[in-house]
Amino acid sequence: MVLTGALVTTDVCFAADWYTGKEPVVAQDDWIVAVDAAATVTSNSSAFGAVTATIAPVNTLTESGPRVRLQNVTGVYSYPDTANGRTVRGFQEEVSALFGYEWIWQQAAIAGYIGFNVRHNELSIPDPGNPVVGTGVGAKIAADIYLNPTVDTLFAANASYSTLFRAYYARVRAGVAVADGVFIGPEATFLGDAFFNQWRVGAHLTGFLVGPVKFSLGAGYAYDRVQKGGYYTSVEARAAF
């Protein structure tokens, strides 16, 4: 059986992103809520955390049906204001409420969502060159895809877009099994908005269990428009109830 995980969010300058993963086949099949927690840190001066709840209001998460997704993302970042020789520090918080539908098959799951997001972004000092500040509301769409082309291979993708500052996020993962339900392989992420853009290329280890919680780790190279090259690390966890 397959459960899709939380969608990475579209963030103003940096994004916390998290894992869409495969649940092991177990006797329990009455999960109605999945909670995903994630943290991403980059050497490009950003640290973000996210908590996402995906809810099946009609049946269970192991069956096709309607979904409700609630998400909170909070983080800090900084970047140089080279024109004035200063460092701009930012704080960002975003909440999203999305409604959608998920189709689940034996070796695949596809979900689509639509809703809105509210984001607050503040800077330590005024930066006239950065229009992505203040508090706003936008329409948001998102999609998740999870595939097991074979029993030992994985393909997963997440994407979202918000009309608020034209923020976008896309992440793709592929993997091969190193244990039952545990995959290792490459990943790539692209994110940005009206002020910022970044891409990341790295590797992930997805699906290992610690008790009832499923984890994913990622690390690799990050490049953004403002601070250029750097590195990122991420850790993600999922529990279903």
C-alpha cells in the first residue's frame, strides 16, 4: 500500500521540503491522519522547519479519496546587501490550507490539491530591492506523485505554486531499494519566487523506520541567485494515526 507524504511548500526565499514515501504493508489500514515534520539547513544561511497534516475526512489514507492538507512552515535566513555593505536577516512564517483528492493503486499514488496560503515575511533592515515582504494571501495548488515502477525502484515528485509572490517549489527523487521499503538515490529541488531562486542536487536515503516513525535523510549541493554555491542537509519524519 502507498501513502503520499507532505508536500514541500513554496517559500519566499528558502523552502523546507519533506518526504513523500511508501508505507510498509502492515495489518493496520485505518489511518486517517499522517503528520510529516521536516527540517532543512543550508550553508547559504537558511534554516527552515515544517509540520504538515494530511487528513482523510471520508475513508482512510490507504484508500483513494478526498484529502485535507494543513501546513505550517517557519524559518530564518540572511543574505548580503552588497550595495550598502550590510547583511539582511529575514524571518518567515507560512500557513496553508489545501483540499484535494488522492488516487491510490498497488504501486502508485497521485494527489492533487487546491487552496490558499498566508505568509508573513519580515526583514531586519529595509531592502528596497526585495519586494517579497509583509503579509499576504495567495491561491495555491500542489501535486504529489509516488511510483514503484518495480518492487525495487522508486520515483517520487512534489510540486506547488502560489500566486502570492509567484512562489514555486518542485522536488524529484529516484531510488533503488537497499532493504524492504528503504531506498537510496538522487534528488533534485527547484524553488523560488519574485525575488529569489535556488536549485539543489544531492542524494537521499528514504523509508527507514525508527519505531513507528518513518525517516528520510538528504544532503547535497545548493546554488542560489544571491549567495551562489553552498550545501544543504535535510531530515524528515512521518507518522500515521
